[in-house]
Amino acid sequence: MTQSTPKPLIIFDWDGTLADSMDMCVAGVAGALERMGLPPAPRERMMACNGPLYEDSADIMGIDPARREEFLRLRTECEDAAVAIHQKLFPGVREMLTELKDRASLAIASNGRPEYLAASLKLLGLEDVFTDVQGRAVGKVKAELIQMLLDRIPHTGACMVGDALGDLTSAHACGLPALFVSYGYHKPDDWKEADAAVKTPKEIPAAALALCARSR
């Protein structure tokens, strides 16, 4: 949906920022390993697959290159089945989005598969909250996904909200300020490139709108 009057644009990462999808990710990876007849992996190692490019998870898990495509296919199947069981929002995120949706255009830039994002938004009742959703696109890095949204959505200033260093550096590559959220599964030094940081979803509206105003 295109806004008739441009507003500030707030671009959110999905996994780890809005969605607490860690259990879903772990279930998908664990299911793939089991179906491949491979031994179980430590939870911490499977958790590392939540956030990077989907294709990178095969390397993270040390999958034999000859079985890489098999792993990715099975992970997709297992993860799709796990969405309805494990997908959830971080506490306070729904209320935060409700507060923001009339004050700004909201969008998602994620390395997640478009089908996964669509299923998650439908399950969580968020289909009408976001002006646009840009999921993984072949050959595109996160900064390019953000730029695609910037090119499509009229706005009066914009910022990126994320939980990982890659979100912040990708925003900066597009000339945007970046807001870091510290309630997810970030690494200790991820926040250092942030223009601002928050500890709870409740703090996001004021912080994000202030960064949008700076970017005009």
C-alpha cells in the first residue's frame, strides 16, 4: 500500500528485532539434520544460523558441500512447519507497532525468505501493518534490500531498526541512521556502529522518529 502523503519511513529487520524466531530457527536446523541422518548439533551452533544469509547456514553447520542443497531444502521444509508452532513476537513489539503505524510508514528488510515472512505476518496478524516487505532476493545483500524499499516508498526521512551489526552497517551504506535493539540475540559488540540504542520495544517509537527527523 502506498501512502498518499509521505511520512517518516522506519525499516525494521525481522528476526531478532520484531520476531523472537530463535526456537523456530533451531527447530528447522535440528529437523534437517535429523532427516539427513546427521548427529544432533549444540543449540548454540544452531542459533548462529538465525540472522545470516540462509545459504550461509550450511557452512555454519559444517555440512558436506555435496549435501548442501539437501540441507537447505530440508531446513526450509522443517522451518516452514515450525512457523505455526514457534513463531512469536518479542514482548511489547505488537504494542509498539500499533503506536507507530499511524505516525510513520513501516517496512521490513530481511534476509528471510519472502514466503516465510508472508506466513509469519499472516500468523501473527500483521499483514496490514507494513507498507512494504522486502525479503531475501537472489544476489542481493542487506543494504540493497534496504535501498529497494527506499526507492519504492515515498518518505520524509528514514531509519533502520535492527539487532545485528550487519543491519547497522547496511543502513549506513544507504545513508541512513541506524537504531540498535538490545533485547534480542545480538553479539556483545554489535551495537558499536549504532546511532542510537534502546533496551525495550517501548523505546523504539521516540528513538526511531528522532533518527528519521535527522535524516531528512
